[in-house]
Amino acid sequence: MTLKQLKYLIGIVDGGLNITAAAERLYTSQPGISKQLKQLEAELGVQLFTRKGKSLAAITPAGREVIGRARKILREVDNITSLASDLTAEQEGTLSIATTHTQARYVLPDVIKAFRERYPKVDLELHQGTSEQIAELVASQQVNFAIATGSQDIFSGLTLLPIYHWHRIVLIPKKHPLAHETRPLDLETLAAYPLVTYVFSVIGESSFKRAFSNENLDPRVVFTARDADIIKTYVHMGMGVGVIASMAYECKDQENFKAIDAKGLFPQVTTWLGFPRDRVLRGYMVDFIHLFAPHYSPRLIRSTAALETQEQVDELLADLSLPVRGGCDQDTAAAA
């Protein structure tokens, strides 16, 4: 058994059991992968996949066991490589991050700029998607970090570090009836208007929906998008009232919109950063987290990475105060 065979095995699985796709991703030939797979099955004495003609149809129970252990072995190989790189002070490598559009567009640019200045030889990859798409990238080991909000249940294999809190705002054109309302906005009033907001996660209940359901209200959401800029476009067109993350409200938006603080209408939300629990963090990865969240010292970051369960991580961070992040004219302050 060789590491190459295990790498090819995982490549086949991550390629949807398509050997041609696996060969393209691994920069090798289809016959070469097929040959290595047959040799691995012969050496193990078990069939890892069921076959339909010349194609792979499904993973066998024995295959699932072998694949799980193969992933662990390859992760440890990566860990050894990372450790060796740090010991030799090598400042080269790749940092791959999966996150949402809001984080990529409004939060990460300054962090990435500072990181690039410090580590010019580290290549950065930024993948954007929904929580479910981010989880798929994590599961297939295509990214080092995941940065998202909520949906922690689908990231059970990660160490999750809470980074900051944020609230929603209601966004309306300046000539909208709500722009001249003197009474505080409530959910009943908001539910009377068509709403434009983010795409809802298909897993778990949205805190947006839950806020209305708790008041026995059924709002009409006429348009959803992943991109806050798209939401702003359709709010400006008059399609409906927007509900977006506070940090997506930029000072230039004041020309066309009025923002109404929705802190009392919807629950506070927490953005987190996650990384695989069994991975060794390279020095530049620790520095990225510190740049993104200065309230995490490098020592604290490495301490969390050494823990075996999320419960232990939560206990270690119990007394950590998180900032509250806002948009234009909204100060970032430490949470009590």
C-alpha cells in the first residue's frame, strides 16, 4: 500500500466516483488510477467499490471504512509537511478559505490586504457560497478555513472560533413610507411590506424566519439573493424592503437608502471561523486568524487547535469578549 494509492482513492471519491474526473484533478492518467485502485483492492483483499460495467457505481461498506482511515492518514501527512515547513521558517504555501459573499465583500478585504503584505509568497484562494456549499468544500478537504454564520450543526468536524457579533438592518429607499415613520419599527409593520433578503439555508431554521413566526406573522419574501449588493439593487428598484447584515451598509449607500436599526427585531448573530480539528495550523494560518480577530492571541489560537472537542473550545473561550461589527457610522465595540 502506498500514499499514492490512498491519494488516488480519495481523488476518486471526491470526484464523484468518476475516474476520468479524478485523473484530471490529480494531473495523471485514467489507466494509471484504475491500475493503482486494482492493486490496492488486491492487496487489501476487499472490494472498495461496486461496479457497473467499467464504471464505479457505489462505495462498499468496506470501502467506507478504508476511505475514512485513508483521509486521516493523508491529513497526518499534510500535518507533518506543515510542521516541517514551520520548523524551517518557510513562508510559502497556500491558504484556502470558503466563506459567504458578505464576509468576502465587506469584512475580509482589509484582512487579506494585511496578510498579503506580511506573506507575499503565500497563495490565497477564496471560495464563496452558501453554508451548504462551504460544508461540501470542507468535507472534500479543499479549504483550510471556513468562515460563516450559524449552521454550526453541519460543521461538526471543525473547531469553531466565534469571531464577532452583528445585527441586521432594514434598508429602504429614501422616499419609502417607512422613511418618514416616527414610531419605532416593529415586526408587524415590517411584515406588511414585501421583503428582500438573503437566501435561506436549507438546513436548520433561519433566525429571520423564527423572529416572525414567534410573533405569529407570515411575511412575504418576494426576492432572495446571496449577494447584499444585489439585494440593494432590487430594493432601489422598489421591489421591496431590504433586510441585510449591518456591515453590508456602506457610507455611499446613504445617497439612495435609509437604514433602520433592526437590533430589537431580530436576534444577534455570530460569525465564526472554523478549521479541521485534526489539522496542524501553520504559522501563517495562525497569523491570518489573528489579523481577522485581533482579540485572539496566537497562543490562544494554538490552544484551541490542540483541543479535541468543541465543548472544550467553548469552555476555554467562555470569558472572551467579542466585538460587535456594524456598517457605516456604526462603531465596532466589545460585547458585554
